[in-house]
Amino acid sequence: MLEYALAAGLTSSGGDAHIMHVTTTPSVSYVTRCDEFDCGIMLSASHNPYYDNGIKLFNERGEKMDDSVICLIESYLGGDFQPFGGEDIPFASGRNVGRTVDYVSGRNRYIGHLISLSTCSYKGYRVGLDCANGSSWQIARSVFDALGAKTYVTGAEPSGLNVNDGCGSTHIENLCDLVTENGLDMGFAFDGDADRCIAVDERGEVMTGDEEMYAAACYLKSRGELAGNKVVCTVLSNGGLVKSLKNQGVDCALCDVGDKNVCDTMAKTGAVLGGERSGHVVFSKYESTGDGLVTAIMLMEALADGKCLPSALLKGYRAFPQISVNVPVVDKVTAMGGTSELAGKLERELSVRIIVRPSGTEQLIRVMAEGESEENCALACKILSCRISENCV
């Protein structure tokens, strides 16, 4: 419904809408950049249930649009025509009406791009894929089959209503079971629009975005491809990642949460690798946004290059205890009242690092505590969760 409504709006305003159909967010970014479109638009609920569908906008470089442009669009939708001369933008008519174009060829070209990233065959590797009943349900298998891997796939029966429903990167237990029950070498779980990837090693142990970045940084550094020996991670990344990478001679630049913030900081610092604990990992040599499939391929490259087990990719890595909780709220602004002061007090008393922030996509307040003591982390989260809930009463 949203796809056709959007296409109708674009064409009635004089624009041409090239439709890629069911595809991933990174593929839209890639095609926008490589095929020189004016912008790219993705309809997706990302890692959320189908009823949270929204719109992601990319500029001509395949990057997330600036907040100033997003605000201008939202103001216009709210009836503020002042930036446009005080009048509504007129509809096109006659020959000026735009057209829709079936552009499945763009998606196919993106698949070819992914396959070209591999430097070797994955023949002999047994790989599990959880496609979250989302946009990667055909693409992921096509890529890994083409590269020679023996694939085992779950979360590949989309109904339009079951995306991210008990599967994918936010429900990693499915992939853990798939890997251990079938004795697989490695597994990758994507979210609904496949810009995230969470991996599972041969033991069924989870590799979050932090572990993925450590493995990728070490791999790129060994090949002399980690520009400046630095990476970008967010304030939610485990402190153990920063310390472990420092021991490997790699510096971390910290930024606020969000893949756009990661990309912006990478551009400022010249880093070629950055990401989030949630599984958004950006390899700027290949993409201008996070791409779960590129992340999976790069980890397979590191695996093949090292001729080792996936767990060995984390040699030298030690994570600090970290606990995260989500507190459902009605009003995020009210719920945050007094939490900064309380978090500061708990950081001093419990020797933990705390991040409290409202979710950008859901009616939740996210609380994270990290430190040497897991018990203190749990206590800090409990106290802050209670305060947030009390604020909502």
C-alpha cells in the first residue's frame, strides 16, 4: 500500500519512480549512488514489527539525508509552505506527469556487487542464514550459494506480517540453534531490511556488532587496509572493544548512537570501518551505509584468510559485563525526568558506565550499564528502570 501510494505521489509531482520491489535498504543506497539517482527511498520497519513501517531517505550519494532536509519535509507535510514561497507545490499535468519503472535490474546488479566482494570461494563452508522473514530472504541465499557455501536458511517465508517476528538479528536464539544442531561453521542473522547483521560462531556463541568490528578491524589491519588504524564506534559499544582494539594498535573514535552518526564521524576522521553493537557495520570502501550482507561477507573473508575457526577471530578480545533493558513508556520526555542526575549518582557509587536514552523508533527508554561487576550493572539498570516507570505513573 505504501509503495503504490508513494509512487503515485512522486509521479503526480513530475518525478519518475524506479521501483526495486522487495529489496534491502543497503541495495537502495547502492543503486541510488551507482546509477546516479537524485535520491533513494526505502519503505521498511527496519528491525521492528511490520506495523512500524516508515520511510528512510538517501541523498544522491546513497547517504542518509541530513536532518535539516528531513525537518523541511516534515514541516511541509504539516502544512508549512513558507520555505516554498508560501504556496503548496503544484501537481504536474499532461506530459509532465512522471512514470513508474520496473527496476528489478538494480537489485540484480546489487547482488552481483556483493558476489564480487569475495576474493575466494566459500566451498566447504557450511553457513546458516536467518533472513528475518524480510528483504534478504532471497538475496542472502543467492549470494552465499553463488560463492560456493552450503547454506542452511531460516526466516525465509515472508508473509508481509511476520517480518522480525521471533526471528532475525533481534531473536538470535533461532540462528544459534540452527548452527549448533547442524554443526555449521558460522551463521549470520539479518534484520528485516538487512542493514544489520549479528553473527554466530561454530560453538553457537553470539558475535554482536562489537565483536564483528573487532574481527574486521584485525583483518583489515593485517592487510594494511585499515586507514589510520582507527575505527568508529558508538557510546553503546562495549568498553572492552575499545580496550581490546587499543591492545592491537587500533584507536576508536566514539560518536552518538545511530548509523548516520557513525557514517558522519567516519567521514570526518577518515576511518574506513565503523559500526554499532546492534549489528550496523559500515565498510566505507564498499558502501555508504550499514550493510548486513557486506558484514557477513567480510567476516567470511577474514575466516578464509585466517584459515581458522570463527571463534579464533576474537583472539585478544575481552568484553566488559554489560546489561541493557528496555522500559516501555507512553511519554518519552516525561519518562526521562531526573534520570541524568540519578545515572550520574549511580555511576559514582557503583563504578559503572550508564547510558539512558529514548528509542528513536519505539515508545521505549533504553538503559545500558557497563562495568567490571555484572551485579552492579544489573542493580543500576533496576534502579533506573524503576525511576522511569515511576515517572510515567
